[in-house]
Amino acid sequence: MTSAIDFRTSPVKSVIRETIASRAKPARAVIPGVALAGAIALVAKLLHGVPGIATFSPMILAIAIGISMRNLVGTRSFAAPGIAFSMRRLLRTAIVLLGFQITLTQLAAVGARGLLIVIGTLVATFAFTLATGRALGVDRKLTELIAAGTSICGASAVVATNSVTGASDEDVAYAIACVTIFGSIAMFVYPVLPHLLHLDGAAYGLWSGASIHEIAQVAAASFQNSQRAGEIATVAKLARVMLLAPVVLALSVGSRLAARGAPGRPAAPSLPWFAIGFVAVTALNSVVTIPAGVRDATITLSTFLLTIALAAMGLETDVSKLYARGVRPAILGALAFLFIATFSLALIKFMG
């Protein structure tokens, strides 16, 4: 008869110890970088409450602080694993949680006409930006990021799209800078235009939601007009956010098809699980009544995780490499902004 194994003295115990230690070491390695990015996110959140700065989202403030720190004092090597973890795992988790902001009922509230305007504007702007980027000679990856940020939902769309595009951190920062600058211009210019353009509150809200980049910018521009304009703009903007997952999935499938049968091309990215998770959470949020407190907590968590991810992105961004991109991507961002503003307005006027 064989004797029972004594786990206290057998080799099994040492194997278990080694396994636990091997798993704990990578976990400990990410703590400094995540803590640094988290601290920047907290500072950005606090700055967001300062009058005059509140017009910029915490995400935008976080990447600005991160870039400043990276280029003024540098980023220590011990923070690298946590920064990489924040830019990938935390970012993708945050995008999944974004689904708690949207329900299919909200999308239905936009109406068939509104959805057609939002979808038509998004598709046309994305296609226009890609074509214009090729004409200007802007790198394809950076062009895709500017197209996504302009046509969908600003910084969130840029970082989500980059999971498929695989551009450099400097390209991501450049694209975010474009959508921040031109979205901020829209935030200040749009409120003075409804009377000149003969737009009532509903039409102005739809125009704002269908064309301004960041949701914070949409709210700032639309609620200045009226409560009704603000509510319509917010729902229209959420409809654009909902289209983030289909666009990312389409880009992923397109990359896989392009790589198939093309020797020498890099391997195509796998289908992004976070985009599928985003759709699943949105569907769940639409059919299950989630307590308001839980939903609000997930929305807050999602925003904070995105802020951490963008802080990490800033900590990896070298300003000298941004300058190397030249002025053509900025011109592309400006043209994309002008296109989305005029095309969406033309659709609203045409469709009554």
C-alpha cells in the first residue's frame, strides 16, 4: 500500500510555492506604474472641478499631465510594467463598462430620423477622413485614429481603435490632441450659431450630438441652448458611442482579411473581446433593471479607468516624436472637423 503524500514535506509543496511566487511577481511589478497613473488620474479629476478647467474632461487632463511629466522629469523604468498594464488591460475593461451608459431604449429615443443622421454622418466622416489622409500623405494608422476620434467619440474612440490599429503612443497622443482642440473649438462656437442657422432646440441638440467630439464638449455646447437641446444632444452622442464597437470590429475583420494570403504582412490582430463585451453589457443593461447605484458606480469606475489608461499613455509619449509627425495630421484633423460639422448640418436640414 502506498502511503499518503505529506504536502508539508513533499516536492508538491515546493511546486505550489514556486507557482504562487511566479504569479505574484508580475502582479507586484505592475503596482508602481498603476499607482503612478492612478495618482495622475486623481489629480486630473480634482482639476476637472476647477472653474475654467471643467470644460476639459479628466481624460484629456490626465494625458496632458502624463505627457508633461514624461517630457519634463522622465518616466522611471520600474513603472513600465504598470503603465503597459494600464494601457491595455485597464483600458479594455473600461470600454466594456462603458456599456452601462447606454440602453437600446435611449437609442430608440433618438428616432429613426436621428439614427439615420448619426449613422450617416459617422460613416461619411470616417470615409472622408481616410480618403483625405491618403491624399495628404498622412500615415494610415494615424489617419484611422483621427477618423475614429472625430466620427465616433473623441479620446475613447482613439484608444479603443488603437487596439486594432496598433499605432505608436505618439500617434495616439497626436490624434487625441486633434479631437481635443477641434472639439473645444466646437464647444465655444456652436452655441452662437443656432439663430444664424435657423435651428430650433431639437435640431441644434441633434447637430451637437452628431458632430462634436467628446461627450463633455457636447454637454457644454448643447445645454447652453436649452434643457431639451442638451437632452437630445446627449442621447445622440450616446448613439455614436454605441457605434464604437461595430467600427472597431469592422476594422479588426478588415485587417484580418487584408493579412490573409498576403505574405510578409504582420499578423492580423485578433477580434477585440472588449468590443464584444461592450455590446453584451449594453444588451444586458437594456433588458435587466440594474440598480441605479450599481449602474452609477460602474459608469464612474469606467471613466476613472479610462482616465488612468490615458495618464499611462501620456507617460509613454515623447513630445519630440509628436513634432516629427509634422503639420499634415493637424490639417487632416481640421478638415475632418469641418466635414462632420457641415455634413451633419446638411443632413439635418435635408431631412427636416
